[in-house]
Amino acid sequence: MTKDGYEIDLGFIITKAPLESSLGEGFLSLAHHAINNGKTVGFFLISDGVWFVKKNQKNTAINKLKNLIEKGAIITVSKDNLDAAGIETTDILEGITISEKPYQDLVALVMEKWRRVMTI
Amino acid sequence: METGDDDMNNPETEKQPKILTILLIKGPYVSEAADIAFQTALKAKQMGYKVHVFLYLDGTWNSHLTGDKNYNNPGDWLKRLIRKEIQVTSCERCSNARDLTEENIIKGVQISGSTKLIDYLKDSDKVLTFGG
């Protein structure tokens, strides 16, 4: 809990796939630095951002994401967008929270749980 | 009576809703940015927050979707925001640059200078930018 009552110091919303924009992976790096400096972080993956959580990808982002999960980052992914992309829930990394009501959960995180938020 | 019950009926101590400003900088049909921005705004309003939407740069093109379409139409989402009394503002200079006027945009969208955006940023609890 932060001093001003938020659960998470820094939240990131990612709407783009890993190879669509370098900013997505940049957010993962930023999150690593935040955690290493004692901050708590969360991610909400929506639209093409859901591709970040698919298993067995051959890119550098997935290793960064696995590492973040191990370090306690809370990753939430939109079920609607997983379905739209044809990604089964059995085909995503372990430790991911699946949101059945993505907009409700997204607003709740942004307004009540995340102290600061960045979007891409 | 428990302490604090009187306060609940006192308008001076009534809790004001938190304010969310959504800044949209991308036009329709290039990505899902407009859809995400407008659906987030609607949900936030439904959840009791005060919401402002500011259309900036190519985001102003969304205000031009006045017609009906038989496929996904961000203009319909925008009209719904207006009906739900969400304040939607389109950057004046960005609109002028694209020949967008009050005659050819969705009714209820206000064209206003970017100082309005500064006011929103100053007053908001949270700001989300979509389309970056």
C-alpha cells in the first residue's frame, strides 16, 4: 500500500503487441527498474497487448515478463481480447490474472488501485 | 446514532467523485484506440466517476463520424458519451486544421482551445492517453 492509499505504485496499460512497438518492451524494462527500487507494479493488457502473455514466443519481451511475474508484478489480461485473438487460457503464461470484465477492471485499477498510470 | 451520520447529509462534506480525463490522439479505423478510449469513458461514468474526453491531434477526426454505418463505428460510441452527459471536447486548432467545424461534427462535441485540456489535466485524479 502506498502512503496515499493506493495498492500499486505504478500501472501500465499496453494495447500493442510485443513487436508492434518498442514502447511495450520499454514499459517492461521500466517496471523492472521500478521493482528493483522497491516499487510495486501492475499491468493491464488489452487489445493487441494480450499477445505479450502467449507462451512459447521467441522474443525478448516474454522473458522480461516472466521475470516480472516472479518478482511480484500483477499482470491482468482482457479475456475478450484473448478470445478475439484465438489465444486459449491454457496457452498463456502462469501467474496471469484473466479479466472477464475488462473495462470495469481497468477503470477500477486506474482510479482506485494504481497510484500512477502510463499507457501505450 | 453513529458518529458521522450527520456528515453524510451535509452537502459541504459530500464526497466528490474522482475525475478521469481521457486524451485520444488517434483517429478512427487506424487502431482500436478510439474504441478503447470511449468504452473506458462509458464504464468509468457508469461506475460513478466524472469523466472528460479530449480529442487531440488526429483524435479530432472521431468527431466527424456523424453517419450510420453497418460495421463498428466509433462515432456511435461518441454519441453515446454525449447522451450520458460526458463532456467531450475537441481541440480547436486541431479541428480548424482539419476543416472540422460545429456543422460537420457530432452534435454535443465542443470545440475548444487546448487551455481546456490544461484545466482538465489540472483537475483530474487520473489521465489516460490512448493512441500513442
